[in-house]
Amino acid sequence: MNSTHPHPTAALVVRAAEAETVSDPSSTMTLLADSDTTGGLVTTYRSRFTKGAVGAPAHFHTRASELFHVLDGALEVLLGEEITTLTAGDFLLVPPHTTHAFRAAPGHDADVLCTFTPGMGRFDYFRLLNRVLRGEASPQEIKDSSERFDNHYVDSPAWRAALESRS
């Protein structure tokens, strides 16, 4: 937990044009505020996915809730073993220990604001994912980082079936 971080003493403004981005051919993440800049309160980023792009495989977190606010498009989400679609304006809170996965719904782009609370040092995780996609790091590094980044991957037959049937 980020209890060693003091609460911020001033408001935090992050200009979109100055924020770091991490991208691959199917998505762009704008890294807005990580736990080290918010005194551990939140981690927030914006993800833009192209049509049907996969955001994350089935996983859960043990120390934080993850919030999704769909700004535009549609996001297909696994919650436990149920699959639902969120559309522009919808909000989702995923509590700790809840298996979830997400992607842009088939035939749709998705623009999503994501927040972890309390904040988690997630930006290094996103940078690692990007290095793996570019072939500069091994997928084993992702597996080895599950405790550090509180990202625990699990198998979900429901999510596998959704990906296979709706691709």
C-alpha cells in the first residue's frame, strides 16, 4: 500500500499535451497521475482503443479498486464470469479480488478514463508492457512483476469464449 506517501499539499494539474503516452498499434494510453504524484490517493490514465482492441486479459488486484468511466465508444468487460458492455457515460467500479478483463467492444472504439484507488505505482507496469510489445523485454518480466504491480492474471473460460466468438 502507498501509506508512506504523504497526501498532496497542492492541487495537481496535468496538461494532456504534456502527459506521457504509451502506445501500440491498437491503443494509446495517456498517463495522467500516478501514486507518487498524488500522495498515494489515486492513479489515473486514459486509454483509447481501436475497434475490438484487447485492453487486458483476465486478472484481479488485491490492494485497490479499479474504476472505469467510458468517455466514448463501447467497452466490453468481464466481471467475475459475466460479460457486459459499457457505453459512453457508463461508470464501473471493480473492487479488489474481483476478476475482470476488458476490450473495445467488437465494432466499436473505446475511450476510457481509468483510476485506481488507493493509487498504485502502475505507470512502470504500463512502460514494461510497452517494452514487451516492442521486443525489448521478456513476457516473463510481466509474470515476475505480479506482486510488485498487484496485477494477478487468471484463466477465464468465459473471457476466452467471448474473445473467440466475437473477434
